[in-house]
Amino acid sequence: MPGVYATARGPLARLAGPLAERSRRRRHTAFFPRDELPAEARILDVGCGVLGLRGLEPGLDITGTDIAPQPSYPGPFVQADAGRGLPFGDDEFDFVYCSSVIEHVPPARRAAFAAELRRVGRGWMVQTPARSFPIEPHALLPGAHWLPVGLRRAYWRLGAAGGWEDISLLRRRELEALFGPARAERLGPLAKSWVSVRLPARLA
């Protein structure tokens, strides 16, 4: 499975990669409702990247979608921008999975992005890094996400992320306004990420 920091740079990213991979697998075990979904459930992985949920659940019926082409994706794939509309019918999927994606969507477009996920799926799991956590998870820099954009852009060059991206992390209430109640993935006493899970109505 591709490393969490496979495209990042520097020794910090190489050290953080295995830790982040273990964290991702623990989060998946804790939050993904595998036992509550029927074996035949159709799942849409929004922002799938090169592998996404397939690397964790290879036996499920998963369709990937991403804003970028993914020619090596090992399964059904549709290139699309969820913020501008997905080429699927209402409730076409039993479950929509979206991990560490919505923070990359500009705040002005998040409502449209979330509405599309809710439209095409009967249930969902949406995860995003917590804004309150002290380490920015893409650049691996303390407090980077709390700085104004001008200062953050300069500071970003010192981190692991490589090229600049204006990533805006979410507070719990922001995720809940889009997808309903969210639970914390914790690292000790700190919320590391927020996860909103809703089962399809017929299973809830």
C-alpha cells in the first residue's frame, strides 16, 4: 500500500511515514463499519488516489473517484470533481468513503462537495485532520495551520509537504455542519482527527 508520506520529502517524512500508516490502519479498524455493511454493498471512495480504501478493504465492491487521473487504480474509476458534481445518480451507492480529502477543498466549495457526497450515498464515513491538533499533518510542522496564509506559505517551505498548498483544516463543528455528528480519533488526550459516520438508513 502506498505510504502516507510517499510523495513528501526529507527525513522527517520518512520517519513519520510508518507511524502514520499504523495510525491509518488503527483508525480504519476503529471507525469503518465493516461488520454493519452488507457483503454486496456498493462503496464510492472519494479522493481515492492510487489505491485508497481498496488497500484496506480489497474484498469490497469499491468504485474510486478522484479529481486527478489515476491510471494505476485497481478497479472501477471515474475522474470527477465532487465539488462540481459527480456523474452518479441519487443514492447510487450504499456508502461513501472520504478520508483526508475535505480539508483540501476550498472552504467556499465545501457545502457543494458535501452535498454531492450525501446525494450519491445512503451512508458515509468522512474523516479529516483536526484543526486543534498542534502538528499540521501535511507539512509536519508545529502550528503551521494556525498561521495566516502569508506566514504559513513561508513556513511551509521548511516542512515535509514539498509544494505549497493552501490547506484549511476543519473544526469539529464545521465537519458536523456538513455530515452530522463526529467522533474524535485521539492521540492521548488530543483529538487527532474528526470522523463522521452514518450508516445507510435501512441499516442504522
